[in-house]
Amino acid sequence: MTSYHMELLVSFLVLLVLLLFSSLNVNSSSTSPSKEAHALLNWKDSLHGEATSALSSWVLPPSHVNSSHHCRNWFGISCKAGKVVDINLSNISLAGTLQSFPFSNLPNLNGLNLSFNSLYGAIPVQITELSELQRLDFKQNHLSGSIPSSLCDLRNLNYLSLASNQFSGSIPQEIGNLRNWKLEISCKTRLRTNHLSGSIPSLFGSLQNLTMLYLGENELSGSIPSEIGNLKSLVELELSENHLSSSIPSSFGSLQNLTLLYLYENELSGSIPFRNWKLEISCETMSLYKSSQW
Ligand SMILES: *[C@@H]1O[C@H](CO)[C@@H](O)[C@H](O)[C@H]1NC(C)=O
Ligand SMILES: *[C@@H]1O[C@H](CO)[C@@H](O)[C@H](O)[C@H]1NC(C)=O
Ligand SMILES: *[C@@H]1O[C@H](CO)[C@@H](O)[C@H](O)[C@H]1NC(C)=O
Ligand SMILES: *[C@@H]1O[C@H](CO)[C@@H](O)[C@H](O)[C@H]1NC(C)=O
Ligand SMILES: *[C@@H]1O[C@H](CO)[C@@H](O)[C@H](O)[C@H]1NC(C)=O
Ligand SMILES: *[C@@H]1O[C@H](CO)[C@@H](O)[C@H](O)[C@H]1NC(C)=O
């Protein structure tokens, strides 16, 4: 065998070994369950109570099953092109915290619904890593601490509910950063029944497409910012059961689509800037609702 042939043979062998390795690599990456599945399992392990039985379908597949197993077989998980896009674990007695929730491993998540569970503790600031998030529903849990201002960096959010939790502190001023929200008519912002204090950020006034704003049953004080009158799409506004004082801003008169306004149990005074509205005043309550068209 000439040295030329020898060289050819060696090159051939090297090529063969390289091919073998690369095909092994391809195989191992397609059979191993994805990073997303692992990260979700890590969070599952941190939960306790009945959640474990509700999530009994959340198990790693046998090695021969392909890596999108969690997309097809796991309760509450929906995928698109093998990536998790929606998580709906509403009302399944989840108990635990969000500390090990895989915020940084779910870059394609559009919807996260963890409502009606028993989650407690704070919302980690890492929530900002869910950059594609459009719907976030944490209502009716036992979450506490302050609302992280990083939540306001979620530019695609059009539904946010933090209602019926135990949040405290003030509403982040950065809420006005959400001006680029693609808010549709169905959008709702629910922040009720927490212990939020401080004043209402005037920057709420830049949420031009906001249709529903519920801030009732908190401890908000100060006057109602006149900028709320800029929320031209507003249909329902609830500011009842707070400590708001001063008068109703005259800018409210331009809220043409407003049909429900709850202001009862506050310390408001002055006149009502609406025509054609029916006013009901009882001992402790004041509600306003539209009785005819403008
Ligand atoms: C994984 O399974 C799904 C559904 O059974 C199939 O559509 C997909 O092509 C499979 N992927 C691979 C890499 O085998
Ligand atoms: C979350 O799920 C509940 C049903 O348990 C539903 O009422 C609610 O509208 C859902 N939230 C979102 C944002 O889809
Ligand atoms: C979310 O889950 C709840 C409870 O399992 C269910 O009632 C609801 O229809 C689900 N929502 C969606 C959008 O799948
Ligand atoms: C939660 O589930 C229970 C039954 O498990 C049902 O009675 C209740 O209406 C559900 N709540 C919501 C908000 O979907
Ligand atoms: C409001 O919604 C419209 C239509 O969806 C959109 O074109 C516009 O950019 C939105 N405005 C803001 C400030 O988000
Ligand atoms: C008010 O409501 C009407 C009818 O639903 C809608 O066409 C219009 O765009 C709304 N106005 C604003 C400013 O959202």
C-alpha cells in the first residue's frame, strides 16, 4: 500500500468517525426530553399538596419516545412546533411558590393561567423573561409581596389579572410602560382585593387601549388622576372600596364608552361630570351607571 493510499484510508476513517459522532449527537438531542420539560419538572418537584396528583401526567418519557412528549401528553401544556406556548393549570389545587418556575426556559410562552390555586410567596422578578407573554392570570391565589415593576416590561401583555391575592405596596409607576400593549376590546386588568396602597399612577393614562380597569378593594389614597380620562376605550372602571379623596376629574366626562363606574366607599366629594347618568347614593355606597345613551 502506497503512502498515498494510506493517507486516503486514514482520511476516510477520520471522516467515518466524525460522521458517526455527529449522527450520535443528532440522535441524543432528538431523543432526550427538551430543556423545557426538564425545567417544568423541576418546578413540579417544588410543589406540594394535591398538585402532585393533578400533574401525574408530567413524567419523562421512556428514551425511545421523541422529545415533544411533554407537548402531547402533559396536562395543561400546549405547544407549537415543539415549543411550549400555553400553560393552563387553573383550579387544580396547586400549592407552592413560583421560585423555581422556569421563567427563563419558556421563551415562546403566550399564555400562563395559574388562577384559582394556592400559590404563595412573591412574583419573582424573572417573570420579565417571558417576553412573548400575552395573557397572565394569577387571580385567586395567596401571592404576596409587591408587584414587581419588571412585570411592566412585558410589552405583549394584553390581559393581566392579579385579583384576589395578598399583594401589598404601591402599584409600580412603570405600569405606563405598557403603552405598547396590543390591547383588544376583551382586555382586562384586574388588580382587586389586594392590599395595594399609595396613589393611582397617573401613567395609567397612557394605556390607551385599556377597556377594563379594576382597582377596587385596596387601600389606594390620594386623588383620582385626571389622566384616567385619557383612557378613551374604557368600558368598566372600578375604584370602589379605597381611600380616594378629592373630586371626580372632569376629564371623566370624555369617557364616551364607559358604561360601569364603581366609586363607592371612598372619600370623594364634588360634582358628577356626567350627563344622562343615574346616580344612586345610599348610606355608604355610591355607584354610577349609565341609564341611557349619550
Ligand atoms: C415526534 O412525534 C410527533 C407525533 O407523534 C411527530 O409528529 C414528530 O414528527 C416526531 N418527531 C421526531 C423528531 O421524531
Ligand atoms: C384561566 O382559567 C379560568 C378557568 O379556570 C378562566 O376563567 C380564565 O378566563 C382563564 N384566564 C385566561 C387569561 O384565559
Ligand atoms: C383551563 O383549565 C380549566 C381547568 O382545567 C378549564 O376549565 C379551562 O377551560 C381551561 N381553559 C383553556 C383556555 O383551556
Ligand atoms: C374549580 O373546580 C371546582 C371543582 O373541582 C368547581 O366546582 C369550581 O367551579 C371551579 N372553579 C372555577 C373558577 O373554575
Ligand atoms: C391600540 O390598538 C390599536 C389596534 O389594535 C393599535 O393599532 C394601536 O397601536 C394600539 N395603541 C396602543 C397605544 O397600544
Ligand atoms: C367605543 O365603542 C365603539 C363600539 O363598541 C367602538 O367602535 C369604538 O372604537 C370605541 N371607542 C374607543 C375610543 O375605544
